[in-house]
Amino acid sequence: MAKFAVILPAAGKSSRFRDKEKKPFAILDGRAVWLRSAELFVTREDVCQTILVVNPDDMELFRRRFTANIAFMDIKIVEGGAERFESVANALAVLKPEAEYIAIHDAVRPCLTEELTNTVFAKAEQTGAAMLAVPVADTLKQVNAQQQITGTVPRQGLWGAQTPQVFKREILVEAYARRGQFSQEITDDAQLVEALGLKVHVVEGASTNLKITTKNDLILAEAVLKVLPKPKPKGPIHPFAEDDMWGGRPKK
């Protein structure tokens, strides 16, 4: 069985979330968003390491609230950088030797299913680089600074990127080692691998695999969690899910 390390970037500024809590720490149906995302991976037999990347400014708060979770779930915590790529690079520096593949999954994308994870992991094993994405269904408009439409973009062949994005270890490590050589703006890890001249294969994801960006997304995510099939427990996550010391709802 191939072994995967999972990196969960959670070091962003959450500028669009507009709440006193940053979105990874927001409560989603009783548990913190990042915790729900981590739970998707920590009990998988093919995952040998889970790494959470936290903003240095949030580290004290994070450890105070989630130390028990970190220990119980055996999650490695690393400090994030100024940009997402610096955060992922920091995580790459602490990979376990046995990790053959690296999956990068947004810590604020908590509605991923086991079936999608299985499929994209298997595709990465076959091809070396794979990611979830969904075909664009809406009509796309180009808009200028005055909020005026300047054109319509044909949607044929366009897909919206999701995570996990999964790569053979040596591919991603090389891409990050050479990232300073690329002049174009790089917006995700797949594009960085593409810049090496390698192909990244797409596995069709689902609209339910949503990324929490605004507070309204929390409402959608809670609705999605209610209709998704409940995974069979494979091992302990934590014994007191609703207790605030375990990342549950704060006590009144």
C-alpha cells in the first residue's frame, strides 16, 4: 500500500470571512472547520502523516484550544509563511521518509467524501499527479473595475479546481525547489507542477466539496454534512467532540 502525507494549509488571513474567528477555527456543526477536515485523513490506513500549517500569529490560540486534538490525532503542526507556497514549503521540510505521495487539501474544505479521496489518491498512484476539479457550469463574464461586463468567456473545457491535489513526492519536492524560476503567477500546487512541463490529471469532484470562504458557506457546509453518507468509524478521533477543549462549541 502506497503511503500518503497530507498537508492542510490553515495559515491564511481569512479576510473575506469577516468574523472574529478565522475560518479554520469557526464552528461547523459542533466542531472546528479544520478539525472536520483533518478527520477525513487521520484514520486512513494509507495516510502516514497529517501536517497542519498554522499562521504564527494564531499559534498560541491554536495550541491553547486544540492541544488535546493535536496529541490524540497525532497531527504535526508547522508555522505558515507569508504566502501559501511558503506554508506548503514549510510542511514539505518535515515530511516523514516513508511518505511516497503528498496530498494538499484546504483545511477549510470539510465536506470531502471518502469516495472522492480514494479516487484521486488512486489516480495519483497511476499518473504521478492528480487533483479534483468540477466542470464549470455557469456562464463566465469578464468584468472591468467599474463592474461592467467586457466579454463572455467560453466555458467549454474549463474546470474549477478543488482539493486534494495529490503528487508523487519527488515531483512536488522538485516543483517547490524550482518555484523561484517561474515568472508567471502561480495560484495552486497543480500549476506549479504544470510549470515543470508535467501533466496533472483531473478527477471529477463534486459541488458538495465546497471551500469555506464566507460565513454563508458555513450554512451551506452544514447542510451538505447532513446529507453526505456518514463514514464508518475506523479508529478514535477524540472522546469529547462537543467539549470546547476538543474543538467543539465554546461553553456558555
